[in-house]
Amino acid sequence: MIEVHLAYDIKPGIDEQVYFEWLKKEILKVLKAQKIVEIRANRNIKGNPEVLVVALWENLEDWTEFSQSEAWRSLTNTLQQSFAANIRIEVWGPSPFLPTTLRPHK
């Protein structure tokens, strides 16, 4: 499983309703990429970066294919130009030392 982290701050003074409507449309486009597993959105309780979007992909090839698509280019370009600052993208894979999730026994 591959995790793609997209972290950013929302630009001051943006119209939050316009941002939210744009975001809903973009998320639908990403979900149509049939190889995506899941998308999660988080807010930073401490403030910076303000937003973290985590997308899960089955493998690096699936993410790489999507990252070269027009849908991804459009999303990141509009995000940077209109809504966000300090954008950071990180791609994470499983650790060779702990490749599976550990959960407490209940």
C-alpha cells in the first residue's frame, strides 16, 4: 500500500464556499481513478500545515500513473494558484522493518 500525503495551508481571505465546492468536484475526479483505495482529509489541530489529504493506492505504479494524469495536474495547479500555500507532497510506502499494521488485541 502506498500513501500519498498532500499537506498545505489555506490562503488567507479565500471564499471558503468556493473552495469547498471546488474540492468536492476534485475529490470526485480522484475517486474515479479506479485504482485508488481511499482518501482521508485531516486538519492539523496545532495549525500548520492546516490541511492533510491522504490518498491510499495499492502500489507505486498506480500512484505514478495517476500523478501523470491531467486530473492530478489540474487539481494541483488550481490548488496552488487559487486556494493553497506551502504545498508539500510526500509518497510513503511500507517499512521493511514493520511492513504490516499492528493493532492491539482486544
